[in-house]
Amino acid sequence: MYERLRNLREDHDLKQREIAEILNCSQRVYSNYERGDIDIPTEILIKMSDYYNVSIDYILNQTNNPNRQN
């Protein structure tokens, strides 16, 4: 899952600081999410899913299909 977070961020040409601002958290906290040092709150997962336009299951590495189910 954590590699997927990094890949999504890099695919969007974002630095950790930039995605942290979008998610309204500090760069340090976001870095901890990306390394797996702390659990990602549901609210942040939803924001990432919305921003990257992928399913939460994709972020959590439960599927390789990034498409959302409506």
C-alpha cells in the first residue's frame, strides 16, 4: 500500500509537501503515512481517493483496478 501511495504522488508530479498541503496535514505526517509508520485516517483516505480519482481499495492495495465503483 505504501509504495502505491508514493507512486500515485509521483505520477501526479507532487512532492510530499504539496500533497500534505492538499490533505491539510504536515509533510512529516504525510511522510509517516507513506512509510507506513502511522495508520492513515479514513478522512485522509477519502481525500486521497477523491484527489487521485481512484478507489480506496486501490489505495489500500486490495485491487489493481483503480476505477471507482459507483
